[in-house]
Amino acid sequence: MSVHIYVAREWLLRGAMPYRDTFDHKGPGLYALHAIVLVLFGGATWGFRLLELASVSALGVTCAWITAAPRERPERGIVGVSVLAANVFAFGFLDYWNTAQGELECALLATVSVLVARRGRDVGTAAVVVGGLGGAAALVQPKALLPMLVPLAMLVVRARRERRSVGILVRFGGALLALPIVVMTYFACRGALHAAVDVLVFANLHYVTHEHAAHGIRGALHAIALVLRHFGPSAIAITSAALAGMAWARARRRAHSFANHAIALAILATGFASVLLQWKFFLYHWSIAAGGVVLVVANVTVDARRALGSVGRAHLAAPAVAAATWLAFVRTGNEDFALWRDNALLTVRWARGSIDDDAFAARITRAPGKRDFRDIRNLARWIHDHSKEDDYVLVRGEAAEIYVIADRRAPGRFFWSTFLSSPTRAYRRDDWLGEDARAITEHPPRFVVVRRVVASGPDSAAWFAPRGYQTVRSVGAWLILSRAPLRDGVLQARAQ
């Protein structure tokens, strides 16, 4: 998330254009969202988390309204259960790193599009709205176009009844392209369109074709099995509930209920396809299908109300499904619930003042393989205290949160360096290394931050030694380099 905050901050405050002046390979819509958050909440990193909390809750409300018949409100308890399911999925099964990546916001846009296609009174107007939402989603995450096929198919079905299929497709397509064309025009006027195309199309194409989390069909099946294990019994329950709901609705000739279950399965299927398209199987990629998961829960609650209503117990349906949703999370196949519980209790203790910031940072989400937040925070604070506001700082690797906490900026485009050092992302590597070297020469950073374990290459301390940089401080797994003595005269590494 800090990479996106940095790009948005430099764009907003200094006019630095994404892709040309700051390097990242996500869609410009994601940086626009972060820029809006920065305007509203300042530089605090919790601003986007607040937006995501609102987005996830809105996703739950939207799914509840999809279940309702035309011109009717959701049945009692459906909104509450849907909001609970959305939050359990997003903030229970997905940890801190696997949220705030843009997928959940795209899931909301796709689900709102389904609602518009389902309940919009005029199919022509609905096509324009759905197309506009699709264009916005594509600017955040291009893969979000696959889930947008669901509301498009719904519009086409409606339009065929009115013999307006061609006109609907034209309206949808025009609205879909409108916002991306505006954005492309803006980038062209700012002289950054070529860089945007180079990164978003060609660099990403190289990345997708050369860096795979799974090799071959067998590797993909293994990755999918790990995801199913991560979601534990919930994954099986969600799929089974959707299929059983469709069979139940068909047997009782409930066309509206049958359609709702079919829509949920379609959202799940297109979300699954978008993950396969990337062939990386990162956990947060699966959150693009969040709308399908929540809609299944909402549909099941509606079915349970009708089944229990026959014996006068409809009011028990929502509490029962809510309890089942929570129990499925608690009984998940790995340590997720325990991690969530421990972090939640720790946060409560910190909010009450029982522990200080340092103790909280030392213990929160200590997941293996993730960056230690306390070390990052202490390192960034040290840099802030030992540098001036206009000093440049260069952080190697992906720890862009150092820039955010220290309120400093890098001397050039490559403020994070994975595309300079990773063999699987070596698109135009020689050109980009030359560009990076020129930026360092023209604007020497006051400090350079590298990982202690990296022995060679552009992410290592050895890379900067010929430029006169030497270690002045060691913080956990990190080294801080400088080529000018500190005011206190400390030049040797000092552990903290």
C-alpha cells in the first residue's frame, strides 16, 4: 500500500507523473483513489484503510439489495448478515498485507454494476452506468473487466426482450471507454502517455509471462488447493450453498431466487478466471470475487427465511446464518482466526493505553516472511530525525513505507527496486539501471537503505560502496548507508 501512497503523494504534491516520474505498475485509478484519501485525511496511512472499511460494508449492503425483488427492499436481517460476511471475508481471512491492494474496491464496483443491471428501471440508462463503473474499475485493476462481464450479460438479456441489444452494447462500450480516454488524454497532455503504456502494457506483459507463482497445471492446482485450505470449510460451504440454492429454487420454480444464485456463481467464476489470467495466485487476488462470496451468503439467508417461515421461524434465519458464517471463520483450516484474535486483543489493549506504541508495533502481525513493522518504523523515524525535508532518501527493495513514515522522497523514478534486481522482472533492465544511476549521481541521497542479507546487485551495500556510501546504522534486518559523516560523528554500524 505504501508504494501506492508514495506515487499518489508525489503526483498530488509535486506534480510527479505516475510511470514517468515514479515507477509502479498498477492502474492509475488506484493512485487517484489514494490521492483523494490524502486530500481528505492527510498523509496518514489509515485513510485508505478507512475507505476500504466503507467499501467492504457497502459491498455487503449492495449484495443484500441484489437479493430483493424489483421495487422491494431486502428482507429483514439480510443487510446485517451480508455486511458481516463481507467484513469476515475481507478482514478475517485476509491479513494486513493482503488488503488495500485495490481488488476489494473493484469487487464493489462490479457488484454495484450487477445491482444496476438487475434493478435499473431503464436498460439503456443502466448500460451507461454499468459501462462507466466498468471503466473506473479497469483503471484501478484491468483484470476487473472480467467480473464486469456478469452485469453486461444481464443487460444483454434484458435488452433482447426489448429488441435493443445493439444499442445497449453501443451505450455500454461508449461509457466503458469514456473515462479511460479522458485519463489517456490527460497523460498525453502531461507528456507521460508513452511511459504509462510502456509500464502498464509492456513491462506488465513481461512480468506476467516471466514471473509465475505456479508452474504448469500441476503447480496451479497445488496453488488453488492452498487457497482452499486457507479459507477452510468456508470455501466448500460457499460453493455447496450456491449449488444447493440453485437446485432448491429450481425445484420450487422460484425464478428470482434461481437467478440470484446464478449471478453469485457467475461472479465467483469470473473472479476465478481473473486470477487464472495472472497465474500468480497471490491471496489478495482472490478478493476480486468477494461480491460472489457475500451474495451467496445473502441468498442463503433469504432461502433460510423462506424455509423457516413455513414453520413460523423466519426470524431465526439471519442469526443462524450469521453464526454459521462466524463459526466457519473460527474453525478455518489454519491459524487465521488465532492471528486475528490476537491482533484484535492487542489493538484493544493499545487503544486503552495498556501498552505503548513500541510494544504494539513489536507484536502486531508478526507473520513469518513479512517486514517487521517496529524495525521499519524505528528506521524511518531515525531517518526523519537525521535528515532535512529536502534531502533525498533511497530505499532498496519494496519497503516504501519508510518514505511515508519519514516523509522523504527518492531522487529518481525507481523508489522501489524490484524491477531493477529481480531476474523475472528484468524488462529494459539495462536502460532502467542507467536511468537509476544517473538519478543517484545528479541527486545523491542523504541515506540509502538496504537489506543486510543482500550481498550483491543494485539492492546491496556493495553496490553503493564505490559511490562512497558506508554503513552508519543497523536496524534489525536493515542497513542505513551514508557517504557524509553524521553530526554526532557516528560512522560505524550500531545495532538497535
